[in-house]
Amino acid sequence: MAVDTAPARTGSRPQARPGRGATRRLPKLKTVVIAASAYVIAFLFLFPYLVMVLTSLRSQESLRDVSFWPDEWVWSNFTDFWSSGLAGNLWVTIKVAAGATVLVLLVALPAAYYSARHRFRGRTAFLILVLITQMFQPTAMVVGIYREFYQFGLVDSTWSLILVNGGFNLAFAVWILNAYFSSIPRELEEAAFIDGNGRFGALFRITLPLAMPGVITALIFTFIAAWNEFVVALTLTTSSENKPLPVALNSFIGQYQVDWQNLFAGSVIATIPVIILFALIERKVVSGLTAGSIK
């Protein structure tokens, strides 16, 4: 006698699977939300710069105007920047930022390479000490820095600003470059040694091209930090011709009145070199990432 083993049917129906149209709409909706959020965040970051540019094109009389766009575009605010002698302060800022960047790279490159390629006694303590230096704010060391540079006769000089900005950004550069050098296999350098290259030849022909993203990152970070530094520069410089541009722009802020249009015009001019530098080096960052991905 045959036994029916088929499962008993229940009254509930199997759930319908979502259609292909619904599964396709979900990724599309997610993409739209992410793109919209990115545009909103970008607008929030760029809106202050837009206000800065528009205010730099206003006249003194139209500063209290409630309209968003200026009724009259005043380009003389930018010409007044060059006629007021601030071009010399811009040149001081360029020298300080470029000098600090070169100093950081000259010191950080060998320090990071040696700590990444050699296991010496106290290596961990050295890296921790480098990291601890990032815990101290420059503002907390202003008095000590001023007294030290005053004893050496370096107050109110460009060299003092180069040394200070280089010291402030050295630890970050060492950590970034140490991480990149450690990620590069030693076998590549050993192959270069077999081909007849020395230590410096392997470093400049093999290791540095692969670590170029880290080098460019340290360069950009140091340059921008030295370009925008204000507190120490305000303390160490006394004469108007030796003040960097961020400090010189402070002269537009009076006790009872602020010259907003000229202050923002100078701020726009101070922002342009950094934008140009990043636009030029960004391509090298991409090429360095591509070169470093092939091992």
C-alpha cells in the first residue's frame, strides 16, 4: 500500500519576490542620495569663500547692503592691495612657506627612510617621541620660542619663521613618509643592489618614486600650514616689511572699524597661490599613486 509523503498544503501563499525594477531602483536611489549629500556638503564648505569673493568686490558704502550680489563691482580693491605695499608681505609668505617645506623634506626624508629600513635600539621610542611632539600647540610655546630666538638674534627675520614652521610640521612628515617607506618591499631595493645600484641609487630610483604620494602629501601639508600660520609669525615679527601676509592683513582690522572689502581682497589673493599649487601637484599625486600600486 503506497503512502502519500507529499507535504500538506497550507493556506498561506509563498511571498512574491521583488521585481527586477525594484532592485534596480534601490542602487539608483542610493547614488542620488550620496551625490546630493556630497553637493550639499561641498556648498557648505565653499559658501564662505563665495561670500569672501563677493565682499572683496564691494565698495565701502555697499557693505551694509542686504543684497547678496554687489550692485557695483569694485575691482579697485585688488589694485589697492598692490599699491599698499602688501605685495612684499606676499613675497615674505612665499619664502617662508617654500623654505619650511624644503627644510622639512630634507630632514624628514632621511629620518623616515632610516627608521623604516633599520631596526635599531630605541626605534619605537623615537617614533613615539616624534608623535608626542604633535600634542603641543604652537600657542603654548610662543613665549619660549620668542625668548630662544631673541637670544640668538633671530627675532624679526624670515629665517626664524622658516625654522619654526619647519619644526612644527616635521613630525607629521616623518610619520607619513615612514608609513610609505615601510609599505615598500625590501626586495625591490635588493634587486636594485644586484643591478649595481648603491643605497642612494636604490633610494632615488626605486623607493622615492613609489613613495611619491607620501612625499607630495607632506609637501602640501607643510606648505599650507606654513602659509596660514599666524600666532608665531605675529610674535616673532615686529617690522611691517617682515610680516607674512596673514599677519599683514590684520592691519585692516582697526579698533573701531574693519576694512572688510580690502581685508577680503587680500584674503582672496592669499588663497590663489595655494589653489594653484594644489592644482599643479594633484596630477603628480595621481601619477604617484599609480606608480606605487605596481610592485
